[in-house]
Amino acid sequence: MSILEIVKYGDPILRKKTLEVTEITDEIKKLAKNMLETMYSAPGVGLAAPQVGSSLKICVIDVVPNGRKRPFILINPQILSGENKIELEEGCLSFPGIFEPVKRYDKITAEYIDLDGNINKVEVTGFLAKAFQHEIDHLNGKVFIDYLAAWKRKNIEKDIKRRKKGGDW
Ligand code: NI
């Protein structure tokens, strides 16, 4: 296994729509496992394929704290329904050091294919539901600052530009 490089906001791949995975090949399995490894080492609670330079519908999530692992590997995931929006602070491995409150569903039903090729339908709540929505957004070229007020987004983009000049991005 290997740790992959995580791209930061500004890289055009984060805005590209991803392609469906049509077959669970050894290469897909390897990518998914490397993504998990990369996420744990970052450390983070979720990572989507575009963040490691791959335009495929794959993301990984593990929100269980303290090293107890409960990983999700989601292939071609979709949110089927959601209820009860709540606002919680959120960050992203492609936005180091930036945290903002985002309103998302507190409970969702989602469908995805796992590494064995099985279709799974799950109902998840709380922080895990938030992570599902954040990572699935990445697969549609969407990032969490898209939910913020325009002025807030502009400030963040200005800050990123400044950090880029200073070599801190
Ligand atoms: Ni993210």
C-alpha cells in the first residue's frame, strides 16, 4: 500500500465530474485501499478519488475516532433521500486549516457498491451522514465552500491566494 498525494483546492480535477466504475478490477481495489491508507495518515475522516488525482466515482470514509476502524469504501455512491438539515462545522483535506459551518441532512439513505461488487443500501445519521454528503459532493465536482455565502467564499479564496504566494498551499 502507499500514501497518495492529496491535491488542494485550485486543482481543476476537484471541479471535474467523475466517471462511474463499471468493473471492480484489481486496480480499483488497490486505489481504494491506498485512498483509505492516505486518509488515515492525513489524518482525515473522508477522501474522494478526485482528491488523489483520479476522476472515478470512489470515496472512502471512516468517522470512528481513536484508531478503532470502521471504514466505508463507496463505489458509485448515490444519496437517495435525506431529512432534517442541521448546521455543523466542516473541513476538507483539500482545504487545510479551513473550517466552516455547512448545513446538511442529519439523516440520509444512500446506495453504493462495495469492493465485492455488492449493492448496499444504508441509512446513516449524524457525522457519518455529513461525511457521506461531503464525499459524494466531491464526486460531482462540488466542494464544501460552495455552500457558503458569496462574501465568505471570496474571503476564503483571497486567503488561499495569499497562502499560495507564501508557498503555504
Ligand atoms: Ni473534502
